[in-house]
Amino acid sequence: MLSESFPQTRPVLVRLAPLLAALFPDAERSVELSATTVDEMIDALDTRWPGMRDRICDSTPAIRRHMNVFIDGRRATLETRLEPGADVFILTAISGG
């Protein structure tokens, strides 16, 4: 039995925007990853597809203004915790007017 002081990694389903996935050869549109925060999830994506972190995050670090990360329908930040089985969407912003 694991202690509460040692958090487990948590599998989440991550769905990538078509435009983001198209930038990385062999990138899947949806992938299951283990992470406890959005930041860890983005690190895992970057491990699979190097350079993806730079497309999603700026240097401050924060999620870029033209990118959106939603967890179960709610907007997230890098610090947002991920619950087991969370449904994550990484979308590119749409502008116009």
C-alpha cells in the first residue's frame, strides 16, 4: 500500500489540436500519459515529441497566449493538478473579427 506522502503518477488522456499535432512527425492526436500536473504532462509530451513544450509554453514559463489547455472543460495553468482519468484538450486559439 502506498503512502499518501508519495503521490502516484496518474494516467490522463491528452488530445492535441490538429495544427499542433501536424507540426510533429508521428505525433498522435490523442495519447495517454502519466502526470500529476499540467507541467509534468507537457514534459511527457516533450519527451515523446521534442520541441512540443516550446510550442505550448513560453519562457516565463506559462502556457502561451495563443494556446489553451482544458481539463474536463476547465481552463488550466501549468500548476493545475491532474486527477486520474482526466480528459485534457490542448487547443490553438482562434482569432478573428
